[in-house]
Amino acid sequence: VAMVALPNAVVDTSTTNFVAGITTSALDGKDNLIGFQGDFTFDSTVITFESEPVQKAGLTSGNWNVTGNVLDGPGPIRTLRISAFSNDFEPLSGSGTLCELRATRVSKAGQITQLLWAAPPDHFIFIDADLITHKPGYAAPGSLTPSWKPRQSQQRPNPPDSLIFSDDNVPRDQETKSFSTRIPLKNDPELAIG
């Protein structure tokens, strides 16, 4: 397996609960991959996870058991452990979403949190029908980034037809004369060539 990736999601700041997928590159059914597991860290001051933090989706939408658990620990950086297996030993095949994370945004400040796979032995692995583990070529980190909807702006008055720059207030010696310059901003008949 070339790659497994945590989500890189942009979440609207008005959204509290959201779903984001863990994805994989192409999986060959001949490899008999019937399970996977892995831990990743997140900042619990920015997001947390619902009571059922992971759900089956995409490649695991059939007869799969997909679970997750936020591990106990001190500090704001916490660990979510995911685990999944095929109930009928039907192997994973194809590419796309492996499962979905069910997250809750707790920070109103619009902070970003990185999602980082744990180091071995808790890193992401696939498990085949002979219970042999296989690590992906690359386990990509992810992040959750806030997005703000633009506010309805109040209508502004039309801009002026021109701006005038002047140096009247600049200190100078007696021989230097002041100047002003008119810069047209709209169609100006004085500038018409003809």
C-alpha cells in the first residue's frame, strides 16, 4: 500500500460537529487485508470526538466493524486509537475512504490542529488474513483548519472621480515650490485623446 492519509479538512467556524475521512491509495484484494489499526494525536483544546468517534465508510461500508477510542492521558495533546476488521474476511479492495472521523470542534478561536500518526509500535498498520501486519509506504499527517464565511458588507459609497495628492504640508526651503497632482479614477474627458 503506497499511502494512508489523515484528513486535511477546512471546517466552517459555524460548524460544531463534522465528519472527515481517512483515505488510502489503491489496495489489491489479493493482499487479503482484512483489518487495520493505528493511533494519531490531536489537540483536544481545538477538537474532540463524539462518543462513537469513528464510523465505517467507503471501503469499509460493508460488513466491517470500525471503532475508535480516545485514550486517557494528561495534557491537551490526546490520542485517538482506531481499529477495524472485516466480519466476513472480505478483504479491502480499491482506493478512497477507509473510514470517517466524527469530530466536534470545541475551540471558538479558529485554531488549527494537526493530526499526526503515532510512532511505532502504535503507527498505522494493515492486517492480512494470516495476521501479518503491513505498514503503508507513507502515512500522511493531516490537519483541521477553520474557515470563516465572509460577512455581508455594508454598501460603500461610490469612490471619488479622482484623488488629489499635495505636498503643501511638507517642509521646504524658500526656493522649492509646492505642487499638487490630480489622478483620474474614472473616465475623464480631460484625458480623452482625439
